[in-house]
Amino acid sequence: MVAFLALFGGFLVKLLGSGIVAPVLAYLDKRSDNGVLTNGQTVTGDVTVSQAQLAAYVEERKVIAQERAEQHLSPWTAWMIPTAFGLCMIHFGAIVLDSTFLFNWRVAKLPAPYDAMENAIVLSVIGVAGIAPTVRRIFGK
């Protein structure tokens, strides 16, 4: 009886080891290789698309920087922004000083459409001036 069980056990091991398990493992191995190949091609495609997007973005930034440099160097417009900012800051400062320390300067506030513009100019330039060094430090070389 023990010999029969040993013989039958050996037969089962041989049948399962080489008869059934080996083809199943070979099939799973082939399927895994196909999955790796497919995923590799997908990653390669994604990398190619990302590189093309990055190159396009860099070129766009170069064009924008060149346009800004050309506008900044124009003698006809280079004085406009600093002058507008300076006048707004002087007026805003006079209003603040007059209302804070009661100097009785009687500085009038600007009428309705212009007060919002003055506010936007002052806040945007001060905000940009305060954030610009941090942005340069983070995104600079």
C-alpha cells in the first residue's frame, strides 16, 4: 500500500509538475512579457509627448520674453508704468498720511472709476514687487 501511494504521489508530482503546471507557468510568463512590452511602449509614448510639450512650452516662453524685452526697451512706453505707479503712490500716500495723522491737507479721493484703478495699480505693483524675488529664487537656475 505504501508503495502504491509513493508511486501514485510520484505520478501526481510528475503530472502536475511537467504536464499541467509547466504550460500554465509558460503561458503566464508569456502574458507577463507581453504586458511589460505594452507598458514599455506606453511609457515611451508618454515620454515623447511630454518632451514635445516641454519643448513647445520653452519656445513659447522664449517668444514671450523676447516680446517683453522689446516692449520694455521702447523709449515711447518705458516711462509710462513707472510714472503711473509713482503718481498713484504719491496720491495714495498723501491720502493715508492725511487721514492717519490729521494734517488737514484735504487730499481728495479719486472719483468712482479711478479709485478702483488706483487701488489695482498700487496693490498689483506692490504685490508683484514683493513676490518676484521669491518666484525668481524658486524657479530660477
